[in-house]
Amino acid sequence: MLIWYAGLIAAALFMHGAMAATDSMALAAALAAAAVAIPLSLLGYTMRAYRAAFNSHILVPAIGPIVILVLIFEYVEYNQRVDDAYSAQLIPANLVLLSDVKWVRDSAHRAGRLSGRVVNRSPHQLVGMSLEVALYGDNEKLGSALTDATLDVAPGQQANFTTAAPDLFAAGIRELPCVRQDALPPTAGAKASPGAFQCIYRVAGTRGEQVFF
């Protein structure tokens, strides 16, 4: 029976990987095929090995609950991924306006904080956003980070946000204002003076929820 438990766990992991492999259809198909093949192989092995003593009235009740739990788990995971994908497409990035964005260095913990103000111009509830931030010195990229901010901004409303970000500042830099740019790195026309630092950010993604009245 232990081999059944191990096989069904492996099948669940393969199925989970298949749903996560959104960038490669071939990989997703291969993982899904493996998830189906494992239980079938186990059933075939059990029937061959225990042909004389094989009793479906015993085997089905033994493995049935496990199969049901695996199917329920995969169903919940699938619905969660559908909800996440829908949430990520609900609010276009150009309807999220940011102002007073700055990167502050916490000298005590050598950590960075990104803060600013956000305005939600969409008809949906803004519950989160992802920001890609890059630091440039003498027009050379010194580092970058992707950070997520949890929000709760109603349509047409605004709010402050603060989120943790890795420390990418050079020694001596404590605070730096950031400017929005849809394409990183900075354009060739935006040359900085020698020795100057630039903080550039873009809205990499949003998360929204429908508003029901």
C-alpha cells in the first residue's frame, strides 16, 4: 500500500507542475501525461503481482479516498490559478498612477524601502501591484529588484504605499527619488550627469478585484 501512497503523491506533484508550467506547453503536457501514467502503472502492477488475491472490493475503498483528495487538491489549485490570472489582467498598468515614489535606505538594517502614492483610475478594486525598480549610476545599471505591494484602493481613490525592497544603493546614498519609465533601462536621451544616480521604475503587474454593488 505504501507504493500506492508514494505513487499518488508523485502524480499530484507532476500535475501541480503541469499547471505551473504555463511558459511551456510541451513541458506541461509531459508532466500531465506522467501524472496520469503513474496511477495506471500502479494499478497494472498490483493486478499482475496480486492476481490471485486481487479483490477490487478491498482495493477501491483503500485507494479511493486518496484519489478523491488528490482530485480535490488539484481542483482547488486550478481554480486559484484561474482567479490569479483573472486578477492580474483586470486592471491595466496605465490606469495605476504613482507619485512621490522614492527609494529609502534603512541604515540600521541595510534594507531598502520603496514608498509613494498610488491613484486607482480603474473601475475595479486595486488590491496589489508589482514594481520593477532599477538603479543606474553614470548610465550603467547597478542593480534591480522586483517588489510587490499589497493595496486596498477603491475605484477613483488614492492611498500611500510602502513595500520592502533589497538595498541596491551605493555607500552614502540614503534616499533617492524614482521616476516612472515604461521601458527599462533609461532611454538614450536621458543622460545623467557624471557621478549621478538614477532610480527608474515601472509597473510590472497589477492585481484587481471586481466591485459588486
